[in-house]
Amino acid sequence: DGVTAQATHWGIERPEKAAMAIVAHWLDSTCRHCEGRGRERINDTPALSAKNCKHCHGTGHTALPYGGEGRRLEGYMQDCLNRWRQLTAKRLRPAT
């Protein structure tokens, strides 16, 4: 809901769909074609070739949806996560 609200605030077209796509990518960005290995399989063998995967270009990850807007939303999510981690760490520190 927070990502959708931020996408709406920034004027991103179809904010619900954009938020869902970015969150889904953030949760699992593994390339389905190479299973995250970054290399093409050799047909009828369990081995991988030396060629990079054509779909992910050897990264093992799918492309982030929505281009620049997607990167902006991903950055927003990362900032929120970092703030949450800092607050949690502060609350878990023993009182002196």
C-alpha cells in the first residue's frame, strides 16, 4: 500500500500495477530462463555453456520493470527498508 501511495504521489501511471510489479521483482528477480546462473544450458546435458544467457545478459536477474520510474520506486522501497532496520536496531540495543 505504501509503494502504491508513493507511486500515486509521484504521478506514475497505473500506480497499483506498477507497485505490484516492482514489489514482485524485488522479492524475486531471478531470470527464469537460466535459473539465476547467467549462462545458457547445453541441450540434453546438465552442464552450462560459456555463453551468457540471452535474456538476462549474464546477470542472472530479470530487468526491472517500468524503467526509471521502477528504479525510483525500488529506491523508495530500499530507503523504507533501511529506515526500518535502523529503528529496529536502535530499539534492540540494550539500555545503558
